[in-house]
Amino acid sequence: MDPRINESSKFADIHISPNPSTDGALAMAVTKYIIHNKGYEKEYLKKHVVGFEEYFKYLNGLTMEYLVKETGVFSAVSILIKHFLKT
């Protein structure tokens, strides 16, 4: 993942080019999608993650449309999420 295609891009299965400085928005979009589709284990998070409830509330205040518009990579976000939810 890099806004620019670089030497390491040729080794990737897919190359995602988010808008510069939007890595955080991309991470939030992926997280929001995973939470929405129940792709996580609640008990694991309760036991091992500090601040998840606050982060969850924060994400609920952001729309997926906003996050995707910021990153500029809607289709790539979908592909990335589907790939990781398979594993």
C-alpha cells in the first residue's frame, strides 16, 4: 500500500494507492467494515484490547462514505477486506 507504485509493488498481489496521508482513514474504513460485518471476536477484544468501546463509538461517528472519499480507494478497500476476512 503506497500512493506511488514503487519497486516493491511488483511483489504484491494487489497494489492499493490511497490518497497521500490517508492511511488512518483507510485503517478506520477497514475496521468499520469488519465491525459492521461481525468479522471479529468480541470476547477476544474484551480480554486483550484496551479502549475498543471508545474506538467503536468514535468510528460510529464517521460514515463509510466519508472514509472512502478521503482515501480515494473504495474498490480497493472492498478487495482488501474480503481478502483478509477469508484468512
